Amino acid sequence: MRVPMSWLRDYVRTEATTRQIADALSIATAEVNGIERRGVTGDLSLFRVGKVLEADKHPNADRLQLTKVDVGETVLQIVCGAWNFGAGATVAVALPGATVANGLTLDRRKLRGEMSEGMILAEDEVDLGTDHNGIMLLDDALAAGTPLETVLPLVEEVLDVEATGNRSDLFSIYGLAREIAALFDGELVPLDESLPARDGDEALDISIDDYDGAPRFVAHLFRDVAIGESPVWLKARLRNAGVRAISNVVDVTNYAMLALGSPLHAYDYDTLHGPLLVARRARGGEEVKTLDGTVRKLDASDLVIADADRPVGLAGIMGGEETEVADATTNVLLEAANFEPVGILRTSERHALRTEGSNRWEKGVDPHVAGAAAAMATRMIVELAGARWTGAADVQGDLPQPAVITLRPERVTDVLGLEVPDQAAILAKVGFTQEGDGYRVPTWRARDVTREIDLVEEVSRFRMEAIPFTLPRRDVTFGRLTRWQQLRRVAEEALVGAGFSEAYTPTFVAEGDYRLPEPLSTEAAALRTALAPSLVEAARQNVAWGNSDIALFEIARVYRASGGELPDERWHVAGVVEGGIADAKWAVEQVYAALKLEPAIERGDERLLHPGKAARTSEGWFGELHPQMLEGAWGAFELDLDALVEHAPDKVTYAEISSFPEVHQDLAFVVDEDVPAAALLAALREAGAPDLRDATVFDEYRGAQVGEGKRSLAFRVAFGSLERTLTDEEASAVRTRIVDALASTFGAVLRA
Amino acid sequence: MDRLAAVDWDPDTYVRDAQAALDRATTSDEVEQVAVTWLGRKSTLKLALREVRDRETGIRLNAIREEVEAAVETKRSAVEQAELRRRLETERVDVTLPAGLLGDVRSRRRGSLHPSTQVRRDVEDIFLGLGYEIVDGREVETVRYNFDALGFPDWHPSRSPRASLYVDDGTLLRTETSPAQIHKMESTRPPIYMVSIGRVYRRDTIDATHYPIFHQFEGLVIDKGITMADLKGTLQYVLRQLYGPEREVRFRTHYFPFTEPSMEPDVSCFNCGGAGCQICKHSGWIEIGGSGMVDPYLYEFVGWGPEEYTGFAFGLGIERTGQLRHAIPDLRLLWEDDLRFLRQF
């Protein structure tokens, strides 16, 4: 909300500066996002009220006037381009030396041969409006020479206040003034609820059909209303508050809403059928054309204001076009009602229509303030539009009565960690009056203060900076990473060491087990079941950016159908790497080794992969990306991190190292192409036990020597015993066992 | 027609003849040969096109050209598919071999942890030092745990599908990690000292400061005698660990459904030291999250007495922390996975 300081200071007397006010509000009440300085700069004493003594056509220019203006101690000759005034007018004058809003500093100079000593001001020249069609005409009661700043807000500071949704009372200038008075021990000017004298006693037919939706409906009737422009000060305030000026009556309703937080609406009384107004639910098939020109189809959930025949407005949100106040209006019915928040919110969402009014109602406005808002608007309509106030109605249901809430002083201490002996005084300043061991909640806080803890918060707001900085005193402490968290770090490190950079890709993909009923886009419509496709996309982007040596990994969740209410969420680790299956395998080996696991590998059929270069492990898959996925050769892998952690050994138990020398040999076997190296190695290990200490595959060879459809696989083996040095005979016996076993199982032939 | 006749060809059979030639081709090379013969610079069609002087003939010949081009393209892709299939069938490796025998494993420069992971680890370590547990619940939650348990009123805008990402009527992608805290409260009695870290989701339009996915770290402490002073002290400690020991921390009153009193912590701007600059929007302070005392409603929700314990909760953003620490101007950089970005960290 935009809050002009001059307006705020109408309601609160304090020495505090704007900056101090902004800072204090930010801490205790609502965040002030900024202070905007508006208006003119420089010496304000050079702006005066002037009386036009003479005004004649400029002798050398048809479109200019040559005037003599009394500005107090002297009379100035001023050339002026406007014609909306003549001798006798009271105007605003900038003297030579003054700087007007567009930054121009005035001096004495000749215009078409005549000396001009200053400027008669239009509203845009002092940033009070955008109108440049004529100069501002001031109240004739003002004396020549009166400092203009006492008449018009030549300089304004505007606070940008962002109140939280629970504090509907802060969506009003008076509500903020109340907080400032409390914060600075200032004087809050009492709310003026006085009404002007009634000039008539007309009966008004006002009723409420739905007291839940509309607990209160105040209506005032005005006759002989002169619709016109609002005075400059009023337009300036609205403008600074971010509301467009329209006409005096409409401006008054907006002014009272901004001042007190309770929105109002004005109807052209003569357009109402009946004439009567009722707050009721819309009926099937009804519609209303709102002020924005849109025809709105209504249903029974919409609260409307209706006359005898039809809805004339969406209650609290926007009035109807057919009954709006126009230039020709002479009789005005003013509505100052109260509407319940949830219904307003629903209707405003359904019609995608948010207004200053709906924004306030949906937060819950104090029904007791409707009377004060009606009073303020009534005083202003009578004064500014020369109207006669001739009729009034105030229909209300059972308005909620202020609750009394108990507050134990020590509860404040327990929650704040600070004793606040003056808590009663603090609460009194924001309207909570002590009653017994409790406090009566003011009507404007009835919605957000309902419990003792809410009163504690009220006290805390005013002691925010006094609360000390301490740490909890603890009896026990239990901070450590879980095993899963530790091993996630291990996996991260392994992949970073293998040259992979970590990516964060989106959770959403085009297809998955769980589709979003309202997707973000067609590409982000479902929860992913695998990470690799997202990484392939990231790799593709990196290729497009011209990056080289691309290697990306990610650790994140996938979401699989569980059959239950919630998806089966599992953590995966996946990677995509420029190169091929060897690079993918290398990364997978690193991850497994880091977790002290050995992968059980077999041929796989993952559809992202090249079918001849696809492998599966018990925790996932790896291989070469299918050539249609990405141009060039790429490796990829995806493993279930939860399964890896589950399978990883809790601890490593020492395996004895032999203190006797080992015999190292290389054994090469020729086998059929389709015998996997891992199968040979497993058989070799089994046959070599217990004296086989170690065995690895170190070479693969194909060629004429081994024959078509066959290959040679070479193993490096170490023989040895824990008890003694093996004799040559013993070592060769182990070797023979191995050779025989591989020959009988796989038809493997030892190469000489 | 005369002019066409002059170059000695029959447009009516051109397409048919080209198609016949394509049908005979079985390899990519043969398809390319057909393309040269029937569409190349010296093809009868191209020569005829060069001679065209009237619009009608031009349109007709171009139609023929397009038809032949389409046929070549269809054949080309069919042959490529077949060749690819053959290649994939014949290219077969023993996947059980060690990486080094499967091909050349490139030696690579060391990779990097994503800046958000680095922040996550720092956060984990800071809270481990304070004796907290690190928890990450689940991402798809029930409305009950994501909103009801946390005291979100029915009208709260976050409940709207316009603000949150629903999976179905009763479940949604969590909008904060707090549901993990409710689960914790249901499964154990205080003392609770925990911080939940993980992905959360909101229906935001992507721009420099919004992304529908982000990461939060949210603390929850419930014990006997916990006060707002403890919350202030804890966050001051944590923020100084994250942003530097000379940082000041202030608190502003605020509103959150699940805390009462609620407040927002600000950290003094590390860029200007409080004098005001672009980063702190000239206020000297940087907003970094939300916090407050656990609303007694939550104790009742899990079946405890409302005053048996007191506690505090706070929530801060991982990405925001990373952005502030590393002066990353645009949130989207954290999700683009550009190696020129990732390798800097």
C-alpha cells in the first residue's frame, strides 16, 4: 500500500522522521519497501498563493495572457498560456528561482517582448497531477502571499508498505497511524465519526438476505449532488496513494477506503429500480455488467448487491456500469457495507477480478468501521459536492463482540526469553484494554488475535530488538550425518573425482507415472521416473553452447507408481559423458568402489542405450547412449542410490595379507565370443581357491591366431598361501585346477 | 511442352523412374548416387528448370522436384535406419570387461559440485556442529501434512492450484520442507533439533528470481524452555557462519501460518556493509527467510499439550544463499547446467 506521509500525519502527531517511521514499521508492524519522494525540489518559499489583479491578452501573442499577480509583498508580471482564469482568480505561483517538477528552474525573461517574472502553475508543474489543460484554481479565501506548501502538498514522501495478509487493519492509513502512535508514543488523533446535519428524512429500503456474507449494510442518500472534479489536495493524495482521481463523489469513496480500510461504493440513486438495495446471493442465470465493461455471469456462490429487478454490482468487488455515478448524476446512494472474506476471495478468483476493494475484504475488514467510513464520506460529499444528506439506513446482523483473552505475564517471558514488565502499557497503545487478568481485543484485530499466543506476539513486536541473542541450553546432543547422507557425499566425491560436474535438472518431464492435472507446460507435465533423460537434454544444451569434454551427473529423486496414495520416491545417481561405454563404466566403477561394492554386471536392454553396449547391474544400468539420443558417442549410467547405500557394507573387515612370497602369472584363454569375461573370472576364482590371492582381466585379443567367433582373454593371477611359500608343484596344481575348470565349463583353451 | 521436349525427357514418367531407381538402391551410397542422377546439377530436371521461361511450367517442374526430393529423403532415412540397425546388431562388446578394456577412458579434469550442493553441505555441517539432525522427508505430500498440519487457513492463497503443484486432489509437491518436521514430531518426543533440506515447489513463472523448483533448509527446535532469544541467537550464529562473522542480524515481525510470533530475519549487507547498494536494494539489509516460534496449534496437531514445550522454526533458501555468496545475478543459471558456469565452483 502506498501511504502519503502528509495524510498519515493527519492522524498521528509525532516528532519521528519519515525514515524513523519507516524503520520502526518494518521491524514491528509491516515491511516498508521504500520511501518515494515526490513533488518539487529546492526552495519551497518561492511557491506562493497569488491573486490575479489583471489579465489581458498578450499584446504580441494571441494564445498568451499577460497578467499582474499579487504574491504578497509584491506584484509580478507573468505571461501565461492558460485561459481558464481571469482577474480575481486565486492561483498558485512559482517565483523566479523556483524549480518546478520537471526540473526547470525559473528566471525572469522576456516572452514575446514582455517580461515574465515566474509561472502560474498547472498541477503537473508541481507533480500534483497530470493535467496541463489549465492552471490550478485555489480557494478564494486564501490570502495573497500565503506559502503554497501550507495549501498544497508540494513535497510528499510516500511509504510503500507491505502488510501481511492477517493484518487487515494495516490496509488503511489510520491503522498505520495507530501503530506509529504506539511505536513513538505519539498522539493518535481520535477517529472522527461525526456526521453533518441531516437535511431531510427520507426512508431507504436497504436489506440483507445473507447475513453470513454481508453482516452489515450502511447506506446514506444524498440529493442535489454536484458531480465535479475533486480539489487539488484530494486528487494529489489519491494520486500519491496510487489511485486515479475520477470525480468528487467517487474520489471520496476511495479516500475513505484508503483512510479507514473499509471500501465504499456510490450509486446513482435514480438508476436503481425500486428504489431499493439488497445484499443477496445471485440467482441462476443472472448477470451484471461491471464497471470495467465486462458482462459477468453469476452463480449462487456470488454475493451481489441488487435492486428490485437485477444485480447492480458484485458485492465488495466491483459495481455495475448501469448504476454508476456519472457527470449528470444528482442523487447518490452511498454504500458502506461489510462483507465476509472467503466468499469475496472465491468470487474474485472465479471472475479473475481483483480490486482495491476485494483485496481488503478478502483479508477480513472490521464491520464496526463501516460507520466511521460512512461518516467520513458523508462529511466530504456534503462539503465537496454541495450535497444535501437526506436519508440513512444501517442494517446489521449480530456483529462479533470483542473477546477478552487471558494473558499470563510469565507466558510472555517464557516465549520471548525476555521479561516485559510494561506489557499492559504496550498492549494498551494498540487498543487492547486490560480487563481482569485478560485483555479486550479491539474490533479491528478480532480476526487475527484470538489466543493468548497472539497477545504474546503483540508484545513481542514492540520488543523485537530488545530480545537478546542466546543459544538453547541442551541436555543431550545428537548431530551427525546419517549413513545415507555420508554415502551420498562419498558418491558425489567419486564422480567429481572421475571428472563429472554436478547438474541440477528439473523434476518434470513430458511423461511419467504421475501426470500433473495442471502441468507447467507440455514438457513439464509429469514427475520423472529416471534422471538420465534430463541429463541427456542438459548435455545437448552444452553441445549447443560449444562446451567440450562434457561430463555431467546428478543425484536426485525419481517418482514411481506405488499403488498407494503417494509415489515411491527413490534417490538415483545418473551421469552422461562424452566418450562411450568405457567412460560410463569407469564412472560406475568409481561409484561402486567408493562405496566398497563390486558391481554384478550382465548384458542389459535399457532403451536409452546402444543395444550392443548396454549393461545392467543389480542397482541400475550403464552403457553407450543409443546413437539416436545424441550425436556422437556418449556414455550414460543411472543407479538407484538407495539400493547402493543399502547394499554397501557397513564396515570392512580386514583380510589377512600373506607374509610369504606370491607367485604371479599371466594366463590367456581362447573362448567363444559370447562367454563374458566376468563369468570366466568368477569360475577362475572359484577353481583357484584357497590359494588364489588375486585375479584380474588385463587383455582382450581377437585375430587370426584365435580364430573366427573367438577371442582371447588374459588374466593376471597371484598364487600364495597364508601359511607358507608355495612350492612350484603346488602353484602348478592350482594353475591346472583353473585351466581344467575353464576348459570343462566354457571350452576355454589355454594359450601357450 | 516444346521446350521440355527439346531437352529430351518425359516429365510424366520422371517421378516414377526416379522412384524405381530409389527402390533398387540398398546402401546410403547408392541412394546418394540416385539423388545426384535425378536431382543433381546435371540432372535432366535441373537442366529443364534452368530453361524454364513461363510460370506454369516452373510450378509444374518444381512440384516434380519436390516429389523426387521427398522420395529421396524417405529412402535415405529408411536406408540409414536399416544401416543403423545393422550396425547396432554387429557392434557388440563384452560389457563385463573392465572400463580400460572397453575403450579408451579419457583422462578428465576434476569435475565440480553444484553450488547448491556446496551450500547444502555447509548448511549440514553448521547444523551438525550445533547438534542438529539433517532430514529430508518426501517431496510429494498430502494436503494434510503440507497445509492442514501447518495451520494454513482454508482461504490461504498457497492452497490454490494456481500457487501450488498438485499431483491429485489430495496430494501435491511440497511447498516447503516443513511436512518432514510434522512427521518427525509424530514419530518422536522432544528434544527435537533438526533441519530439513530439500526440493520444494511453487507454481512460479520462470524469471531471474523465480523458478518453480528450489531448495530450502528449514530448522525445527522443540524442547523445554526454548525462547525467541534462542531463535535469534541460533540464526545469528548460522548466518554469520554462512555470510561472515562480521554480519549483523535483525528481525522484523511477520506472519506465517505455522509460527506465532513470526519474524523475518535480515542479514546486514555483506556488499556495502549496511550503507546501501544494489544488492540490498539500498536498505542495508538483505531478506533471507522466515522464522518464528512454533505455533501451539502444531503441538495439539500431534497430540501434545500446547505448553509442554516451546520451540522455534525457520526456513531459508539454498539457492538464495548460493546466489548471495557467489554474486550469481540470475537464478536460472543454477538450473541451466552450463559447464562454463558449473566448472567455476
